[in-house]
Amino acid sequence: MQTPNVCPICQSDKFIVLLALKVPVYPFITSKSDINDSAFGLLKVVRCSSCGHLFNSNYDSKNRQKQYGAKLTNVPTHGGMHAAFDDVVTFIGDKTLRSRQVVEVGAGSGQLARLIARTAKHVLLFEPSVALSRSLVPEANIEIINDYFSASRLASPVDLVICRQVLEHVESPAGFFQDLSNALKPDAILYLEVPSAEFIEEKKCIFDFHYAHVQYFHKSGIEFLAAAAGFSLEKSTSIKEGHDTAFLFRKTGSRVKLTKKPITGGFDAGWIELKRIGLREQLVKLPQPLAIYGATAHGQSFISFFDTDIRIETAFDDTPGNWDSFMYSCNQVVPVRNFSQTANHPETIIITAYLHDSVIRKKLYEAGFQGTVFSIKP
């Protein structure tokens, strides 16, 4: 199903096109023969002229099972990522967790669920990737459903729903909010975590635009959707150095129609092209050959933006499940490898997993890398 050609927040049909780029649909392929017309989609990022919401008006969900049904995403690879899970538990609070029935939507590798299960009575995980198995979450009070979330799958409403890094992948966020509400008891709690559109705009993060993300939410947009679904805001905070925002909502059942106001100021297509041109001038001067570090959506976006400008030889990544696969673009196929097991290093490594920039830099220096390190961190 293609995203409806109306704003998912205010239903306006007036947009400003910011970006139109042919990009990969899938994060990885296992064979070069997998590259065909269906492996690409049009990333068409638009701004709603009425409320300012940003979204991909050309997203097509027909490929989502291949996008999310196999490999796990956001697998923790260093201590900082594990510490972020501890921060989530602290933000939610012991009182909200203790002896509670919890649902996690989009559980990833299950690491957060294992922490939650120490305090909660029962944790039900919805994760479409079949790679999340019992071996990764052996706790007796954790249950897995390898499928997309639906409140209709629950025997009864629960005390807490945790939804991290999911809503930005959804074509109809208003309907998804209502389904989250249906999963909760009256006065129950929703923990929600999404990337910040304000961060993209303020830091000029063009590589945060990629096919996997359908929506780019401003804080006021999330609060608008939540109020319309019967939630009141308990608290919110910026996380990951401002890249994401975490919210704690309480289900009140009282739906509020907030006044629509412009969500943000300016962000135009001309600026995106100026940013691309400026970066291109730096990239073409880097010592060759080039590799990227971070087989991530940011890395995939980076390759697509500069597909005809630079050649990427290798993509290094710390997630074992990504090794021996390929990233790709219209003109390139890039093997994903383990840096620690690669003898011949390139002249330049471009850090595309920029949220982990400092950890990757340290790893490279400790491994004796003598080449140039360039980061896309804003």
C-alpha cells in the first residue's frame, strides 16, 4: 500500500517537495542477483504546507516484509548502546514497571526486554524479524510474537506499552496511535521514542532521510497525534545527543483536538542540494580508496546521495549478522565486512554510523589505522 497523498497529521493535500531520490528499498542484499527494479524506490520527502510535517509521500509498504522480516536492527555492539537501555528503564520508572504486564512493539534484539523482565510480571514482544528467537530472550516471563503489532492479538489490555523507533516506519501514524491505545488499560502508560525532525533541521542531517523512515516527526506533531488518541503527556526528554525524543504518555481516554499550528520554520529543497554540493567538494579530495563504517540506513543514504561522485570499496560494520551481505545503490554494490578481520585497509574510512562516532574512532585508532577518518556527524 502506497502512503496516501495527504498529510498523515492534518490531512492537508498541499506539499512542498524537498527531496526526490531513487534509493534502495532493502537495507541489505545477500546476492548481487537480488538487484532489480523492485529493489529500488523513490524517496520523495515533502513538507506539509499546512502543519509542516515531513514525510515520504511515495513510500510503498509492499516490500516491508523483506525490509524487516529477516535481519535484526539496532543490535547493541558496544557499552554505550547497552547504557541507553538502562536510561530507558530509569525514565519509565520502577513504579510503572514493577509486577506489570508489558508489551514491547518492535523489540529488535530483545536486550531492553531482558532488562524490563527483571521487574515486570510479563513482557510480550512484537518483532517481525524471525531472527528474534527464544535463544536471545530466554527469560521465562518473556513471550515472542514474530509479527507486526496489533492490539487484537492481546488477550487483554496491559499496563505499559513500549514503542521505540517504530512510529517513523508507519504509513498511518494516527491509526497506529489508536491501536497502541487499544492495547492499554485506562490510566496505563505508553513509552514512545522517535527520531527528531528538529534535529534534522537544526543540524542539517540530509542522511537521516532514507527509505525506511516514512515519517519525520516534530515534537508538536507527536503530541498532536497522542492527544487525538486519548493520551496526555507526562514528560519528554531529548536522547542520543538530541537525535531522538523520548515521551511518556498516560492514557486518559479523553481525546483532544489540538489547534493546528505550523510545526516548524523553514527547510527547503535548495538547502539540501547546497549541503550535498558542499560535502561532495570535500569527499572527492579524500585519499582513495574509500570505505564507510556503518552498514546502516545512514550509510545507505550516504551511498545514494553520492552514487555517481565517489566509489565506496567496502562497508565495515560491527554486527555479525550483517557480514557477508551487500549494501547497494543504483551504480554500486558494496560488500559488508568485519573491520577486525580485514587485512588490507583503505586509505580513508568515512564514519556513516555517526551516532557512534566516538566509539568507532577509538576502535580505529586502537587497531592502528593510519589512514584518514572522515565523519558525517553533523
